[in-house]
Amino acid sequence: MSDTDDSVDQIEAVAANGLLHRRAFLKTGALVTGGATFLSAQAAPPEVDAWSTVPGRPPEAYGNRSDFESDVLRTPGFSPPALGAGASRTPHGSLEGMITPSALHFERHHNGIPNIDPDEHRLLIHGLVDRPLIFDLETLSRYPLVSRIQFLECSGNSRLLDADQPVDGSAQSIHGLLSCSEWTGVPLSILLDEAVIQTEGMWVLAEGADSSLMTRSIPMSKVRDDAIIALYQNGERLRPGNGYPMRLFLPGWEGNTSVKWLRRIKVTEAPTMTRDETSKYSDLRPDGSAQLFSFQMGVKSIITSPSGQQTMRGPGLYQISGLAWTGAGRISRVEVSADGGRSWGDAELSGPVLSKALTRFRMPWRWNGGPALIQSRAYDETGAVQPTRTALISQRGTQYNYHNHAIQTWQVSSNGEVSNVYS
Amino acid sequence: MFIHKVLMRKFLVLILLLCPFALAQESPGLGVPASPEEVAGWDISIGPEGENLPAGSGTVAQGASIYAVQCFACHGPNGEGATNDRLAGGHGSLETANARKTVGSYWPYATTVFDYVRRAMPFQQPGSLNDGEVYALTAYLLNINGIVDEATVLNAETLPTIEMPNRDGFIWSSEVR
């Protein structure tokens, strides 16, 4: 069998150390059959399984996942006594496709999740406008809605790659402040037009109704471009942890700017210089100066399978699977390497490839059981390329703290263990 | 016939081009006018020039007393940091591999201290301090960073005049320049 596979692999190889063209999965029927034989020999199923002999549960009012999936969880983290100032991370190593289930969407809060009564919540639009206006959830729901599938990434995501030594981490612990949902809401520009912006109004201040009353300043150009007030996430009302009953959503921008539990929009001439846009979410550079208002998330990709803290079960044909995204628009290409970046092959982009959404990529890989260093590298439609960690650090040091979009390396050891390394 | 087709196609293209803009302007107009009193009640944000600062005042000594009760548990003695952020010190550390960003070493505007403390602190009871207490705490935090002396009284006039040490340490990203 191995002779045949080797000859197929030579034809289908796209890069060194076992990376194959996607046709490999279609052509290696022998391998699939072999695998099935292997399974049936291992554990012959009974003729009728136990669950097929008794009535199942009745329909559910609100769906639950299988009991067997109960260990697929976010990892909430916080430091007592400030229990509400924490984050929970999406378990990318256990997920597939491009949409993050709402219950597994990452969270980052500054003083907990408020319990907002939607009938009492109000949104005020004021400042440099001719007509200050108040909206409630019911009236906003009557406005023309738009729906878009788009990612949200905390700008502190992948910060662990700044560490001097590689951390023992997973796709979840290193890259879990990233998720993708279908967001439905009202374009903010419609509401601002109704309030009539004055000509000096070049920025807005967005304020949340959580107990930190979180605030960020947003340039009017983004409001005009694609800002929405999101009311629905993946078809249902927003989850409380994601801003119920309404949040600002700024596609492609650092997550903190998509202010949750939105209660106020103030049109201003200049940024308000809030705590979160000056002392936090600013980028400290090696010369001691810091950059304000770096909003857009860079072109980036991660391999989610196989990924850190997983174990591969012996040599054979696998599928490398991962996510790519860019705040600039669409992903145009993703390359994968299995030899630490010496040779690269193009991965298949699993459509749809949407602007400012997560794009799933896949690549067949015949693991020969030897050590491998797997990486992915993303390109976007503007021509931007994901940088190496070395290049990123040489450009901006290790105190930058935000917007880390470096190529990350998973090492596959001969025993199948997968771990985060620098290469 | 041929000309008609071309014209029709041009017309359709024009309609398609205009449509998104036409739709974007369409609004049910359901916003309820907000009175100046309503706006004043909601608008607590303070601009870097001191816009919207309220009446009241506070001293360094008053701030020290409030700090001991309200802030010490999370931020430690003299703003050294404990379970939460360090608030003082770190001067000269920004260029090193162990940067310590504090109110004194990093924050560009003193007005931001007032704005943030008033809206978000103390963590377990945000909004429980009155404006004079927030002025006092701001004065104390600036004093332990060596920015103002012990006799300082902060209010709507004096706070915006404070020059923070790292005021010129920031540049705007090319996205907004």
C-alpha cells in the first residue's frame, strides 16, 4: 500500500514533508477503504445499537448539543476580586467551518456582563448634531437591517507570541480571542443622518452601558463605511456576553472598538482620548513612543488542526485545517508549510470567501511520522502578506502588545504531540 | 431595437449604482427628540481640553483618604499595583524591555484620569463617588506620580492645564492621520 501511496504523493506533492494537492483526498480511495477495514476489525458494532432500541427524548424548546461534546468549552479567565474584568476564548482546536457558535464566541469584558432589560435600554445620539435623538430596541428593529458574516478579533489576541520563550499553548489559549458570526443590524449612518451631523463632526464617541461605561472614539469615515448597530448574532438576539441588546459592530477593526451594550453615540470634532484608547489599546514601540488609533486587524492565519496540545494518532493521511482573515477585506491566498517555512504549497480556500470574515482553508497532508513544523501564511486582496514572527518583532519590538498577526509554528513530534514553537 | 437595449442596459446600470445610496438614506424616522436636560444627564464624557468637566474640586490630601478606602485593595500602597493595575512609577521604562505603563509614565491626558475614575471606579461600585471626590482622587494620583505638588486643588479650571509627562509620546496611526 505504501508503494502506491508514495507514487501518488510524488505526483500530488505541493511542498516538502508530505503536503499534497487537494486531489489527494479524491484519489486515495484505497487508503479510505483500508481505514474502514481497520475500524471494523477494531470494534465490530452490534447489529442494533442500544440507542436504537428505546424511544429518544422529545423535541427541545431550546437546543442543546450532544452530551458527548460537553468538553468543548470556552476558557473563562479573570483575576479576583475583579471577576468581571476578564476574557473567555473560543476553542478553535475543536471547531470547523467559518462560523463560531454563539455560545462559544469569545468574550472580553471590562466590568462584567450587565443584565439589561431591553424595554428599559435606550440609545442616545447627540453632540454635533442638529437633532439629538433617543432610540429603543423596538424602534431600531424597524429600521432597514443588513446581515453580514464577519470576524471579530481582540487586538490582544495572539499576544502570547510576544513571549521570549514559546508558551505551552493551544489554538484556543493563543488565538482564542477571535470568532466569526453573522451579525444583523442597522447601519449607524442611517441614524446619524436622521440626527443630521454638523460639518465639524469628524468623530463619534461610543459608550457602553456596562458598569465600566466603556468608551472608544471612532472616526466618522468608518461610520460612513460599514459600521452597524448589531441587534442579532447568528439569527438570534445578541448574547448578553456579546452586547445584548445592541452593540456597535465595526467590521475588520480591533474588537474593543465594537462597543457592547451601546447606550450613547456622541458626535465630536476630535477623539475624546478615553482611557481605553490611550492607556490601553495603544501600541508601544521600541523607542518608547506609542501609536494611537491602529484600528484595522492585519492579515493573519492560524492552523487549527492539528494544533497545540493535540496528539496525532500515527502516520498517515491527514487534513491540515485552519482559518485566515484580514481587516482589509478578502483573503486571496493561504500557503501551508510542513518544514518550518522552507517550502510552501497553496491551500484550498473553502468558500464562501467573504470580506472581513474568517475563511476556512484546508490542505491534505501525509504525515510520515517524523518531526514536522507546520505553518500557514495568508495573503489578502490588497497584496498584504502575513509576516514571520521574527520580522514582526524586529520591526516593532515585544512591548507592542496588540495586533500580533505573525506566522505561528506548530511542531509535530515523532510521538504525535503538537506544540507551539518558534522557528 | 439595438439602441433601446443599450439604453435600457445603461439605465439599469444607473439604477443599480444609485440603489444602495438611495436605500442608505431611507429611514423610518423613529428617533425621539432628546431634550437638553436628558442629554446633560447622559453626557459624562470629558474631552482632552477639559470639555464637559463638572463643578466641584478636590485636594491631594482628600484624595489620599479616599484612595485608602476605595482603591488600596486592588491598586496597593501608593499606586504600586496589587491584583490590578499599577498606577504610579515606571518613569523612563517605556523604552526598555520591561515597560511599566502607569498614569504617570504613560497616560497623555490628565482629563482621562478624571473621566475614567468617575465612570468606572471603584470597580465594585462604579459611579458611587461624587465629582469632588473624583477631583480629589485625580489630584492624589497625579501627586504620587510627581506631576503636581501636595497643595494642588483640582477643579474644572486647573485640571485641563496639567501637562502629563508623556503627552508628546504618542503618534496617530496612518489610518487616521
